[in-house]
Amino acid sequence: MIDDFMTLVQARYSCRDYDPDKPVEHEKLIQCLEAARLAPSACNSQPWHFTVVESREMILKTAKCLQESGMNQFADNAGALIVINEEPAILKAVIAAKMDSQSYAQIDIGIAAAHICYEAASLGLNTCILGWLNEDRIKQLLNIPAEKTVRLVIAVGYAREEKHYNKKRRPMEEICDFIG
Amino acid sequence: MIDDFMTLVQARYSCRDYDPDKPVEHEKLIQCLEAARLAPSACNSQPWHFTVVESREMILKTAKCLQESGMNQFADNAGALIVINEEPAILKAVIAAKMDSQSYAQIDIGIAAAHICYEAASLGLNTCILGWLNEDRIKQLLNIPAEKTVRLVIAVGYAREEKHYNKKRRPMEEICDFIG
């Protein structure tokens, strides 16, 4: 086993400057979705659906649903937008009896999103996970059924210029306790 | 950039048979937590805290909080248990004005959990994400403050015997729509 996940972790950043003239290969998008498809989820419930927007025309229309108060203007230039919808989760009876069946679905959506971002990084693509969106508008535009919840949109593309950020994070001692 | 995230995705599985005689190196656990520390989150809110249980005595006590109706017996043999707590998220004002500030915290917890599992896989460790837990009991045992929510426990260790599963997942055409 090669220890290079950390290399990907260091390389990934939230890219907000995509090259509009460098389209994302459809095959690479499929590969990103394949990684998400194989993600683990509570009781293997797989409570997700992905709507993948690839044409410039539809990217611009979808981006509009992410843009308010000047937010997320860069989404216009993404090579693709992957809309992640949460679906009703069906859990094993033993767990379902103890928990609201949707309890883990948001966590599972996060896990799947991470799969997309790291497969993308692995393929030399950049990504940005976008949480704010006008859900009604995006559902109407993309014919997403009412019973689904649109949770995230992931912008995918090639950065105009590759950046290397020092990640600003809380220090380890603040986020961890070790119990012997 | 090396395309081997997919290799890790294929290799990772939910391990339910740990070798109790093969402890997990503390340095490897630190490496897993470092990956989680560097995970992206909504507005970089980092709404997480990790309580890492390493001694056999405390692993057995913590495992009891995960075991009811015969569930998760294998947790006794894990080399470590990483308890993931959700913390109050502080979001940028522009987003906070539009959303309940905890809206993204569960998604962020899922993203951080994925970081732990893949860094572990990258280091030759096995993992299992456990969602069901007796929260009151685990908080009391590990002195986790009342205002935190215990979301997940990740069992980490070395499999007694390395397994290769064919992952059972919904087919791509069922989980994806492509919009040109």
C-alpha cells in the first residue's frame, strides 16, 4: 500500500478560479462518480443521487442557483457541477429501530463528497464544495424530485493557475484528546 | 499527481475482525488525525473534536457504549477507537445569515471521517465507521462536554486477516443523471 493519501490531502484546496477554456473530460467525471458510488454509508444505505451538469449553458444556469449576495461567481467557469441530492435512507431493521432512519444521511453525503474531491485530485482536477444554494430553484432547473434534498454542489474543473495554500486549521492539541 | 485514490477506495472496507494482539502505532493515529485536521469544512468552521481511545482497558469500556442487541462485538479487539464529536460551527456572516449555522456540521463530520479512513488505509490500517452508540454513556465515560454531539466512532486496527470484498452498491445509472 502506498502512503500518498496525505499528498492528496495537502494538494486539495477549494479552487475558486477555473479555466473556462479547459473542459473536464467526461471519463474523469465518471471516475469521480465511481469513487462516490463505492463510498461507505450507514448500513450501506447509499442515500445519494448525483446530477452532473456538463454543458456551459446548463453550468451557467445552475451557477445562478448558487449565486446570491455576490457569492460563488467563480462557479460560472467550472468545467462541471455535480449536484448531490440526499435520498431517503433505508437502514437495517436493528438500526432503524433505534434511530431516525435519516440520522446518518448527511454524514454519508459528506463521505461521498470527499470521495469525489479526492478522486478528482488524483486525476489532476480541482474542486470546490459549495454548501449554499437556492434549493427550490436548482430543483426546478434540473428536474430534481421534490422528495430529495439538495445538499451540496461540487464545482469541478482545471484551475487557471495551480495554487498551493498553507491550510489554516485549528492546531492538533485543540481538536484532539488522547485517552490512554 | 498519482492516480491511486481509487486503489485506496477499492482497498478500504468496513473491517469487523481486528487482531487484538497487533496494536496500532500512536504515530499512525496522529497521522490519521492530521488528515482529518486538514479536511475542508463549511466556511472552514472545523466543527469537530476527536477523542482517541488507545488502551485496551478504555477500548473495552468504550466498546460497551457501542454494543447493544449483540451489535459491534468486534469493537473490543480494535487497536484504537476514535470518537468524533460535533462542535458548534461558526460560519461566516454571509452564510450564517442564510442558514442554520449547524446545517453543514454533519456533512463536515462525514468528510473528516473519510479523511481518517483513507489515511488509515494509506498506512495499511483497517477501519470501520460506527454510527450507532449510546451517547449519554460514551459522554460520561470519556468526559465529553454536554454541548457536543457524539456523531461517530471509528474503529482502527489491523485486520486479523486482510479481506477483499466486491462492494455491493447501486449501479451507476441508478445514482447518476447527466445533464448535457
